[in-house]
Amino acid sequence: MLRRDIIEAAGKKQNILFPIFTNGTYMNERYFDLFDKCRNLVPIMSIEGSKEITDARRGKGIYDKLISNMDEFKKRGLIFGASVTVTTENYKEVCSDEFLSELSARGCKAVIFVEYVPVTEESEDLAPDDAQREYLQEQLTRLRAERPEMVYISFPGDEKSSGGCVAAGRGFFHINSHGGAEPCPFSPYSDINVRSSSLREAMHSPLFTALRSGDILLDDHEGGCVLYEKRDLVEALIAQHSAR
Ligand code: SF4
């Protein structure tokens, strides 16, 4: 949302749907007008559950700002979604009928459950364990049957049904704010920058090619994210290629 120029450029590609992930704090009258005009831009706002949990993670007043954004979207008849980080602390609440009824009543049409993937070992206690991830998947199956008014996606949980990790250009890749092409936001390593290469070249960077050509992306692993689990290997690949 800090780069309105990019969002305006996306708005002009009316045959492509762009989900725009945002914490919602930069939503203002001008943005509401832009989303109103460009219906291919779909805001996906981060929310963590109740007001208490959302404000505890994101700051005081954030929940109320999100609710007022939702009310404005609904008033204008605009589609929007919610993105929820699922942790050991909120995994039950965010699957509850109470939370989802509230989102649905406010006009939300999609809920994206992003399982917490730690970046450092100190925060590993927030990452859902196997039983909790299984609970999430069971709830998703229930919600899809009982509450079809919204679309539910879980990440990385749903990757099992797409045959494993879809990072490194197998399904998508991520470009960071400096232009570095990374396998996935959860695997923030890069050996090529799209400021000096094309997207096609980035797709075939040594790191991406090595990740796709081995069995790494399809390997069995513990926890939700294979490339977090195998981060030592990704770091070794980066070191190996930059040493050449
Ligand atoms: S790196 Fe992790 S989160 Fe990203 S696509 Fe692969 S398994 Fe999913």
C-alpha cells in the first residue's frame, strides 16, 4: 500500500485478479475509490482473531481500523478477504464459528490461513505442531462443507493436495522489496535480482534450478514448511553458487 504506483498499474490489468495483502492501516478514501474503480484488485486484510488477539500482535486500534475498512468495502459492494496467521495461540479461535460468522457478516469472501513459520528458533513455540495443523485441516474440510459463502485456503497446509512445496517457480516465487527473487516469503534467500534480470531469467537462477531439479520440494518433512525445515540446505546451495 506504500507503493500506490504499483497498485494502480495492477488495476489497469483488468483481466488479472490481484489479491493485495495488507495490514489495512494505509486504507483511505483514495484507496477505497481505487478499489471501487478497479474491481480486479481484491484487498486481503490481516486479522488474527478477536480484537484482543489482533491488537496484541498488531498494535492497539488495529482491529477497529480493520472493521471500519470492512464496513466501507461492504457499503461499496466490494469483495475483500482476510488473512490470518495461525499460531499455537489462536488456531482454535480462528476456525471458530463465532469468528468466521463475524467476518462473513461484514462481507468477507475469502479467508487465507497462513500457518506461522518461524524465521528464528526463538519463535518456534508459535508454530502449530502436527496435531494442531491436522485440526486446522479438519476444520477447513468442515468449513468448506458448512460455510460455502466464503473460500478457505491454508498455506502451507493445502500444498499437500498440490503435490508438495510450490516455491522456487514450481508454482510461484517471491520478489522482495529490494528486487531479490526468493523461493518463497518463508524462504528468504536470493541469488538473483529482477532489477537486472528478466522474470524468466529469475525463474532459472542457479538456486531455483537446484531446488526444482532435486527432490527437495517434494521431500517428506516435519512441520508445515519444507524449505524452513531444510534451510541449512538452501543456505549451502546459495553459498555453493555464489562461490563459483
Ligand atoms: S517454502 Fe514452505 S511455505 Fe513456501 S511454498 Fe514451500 S512449503 Fe510452502
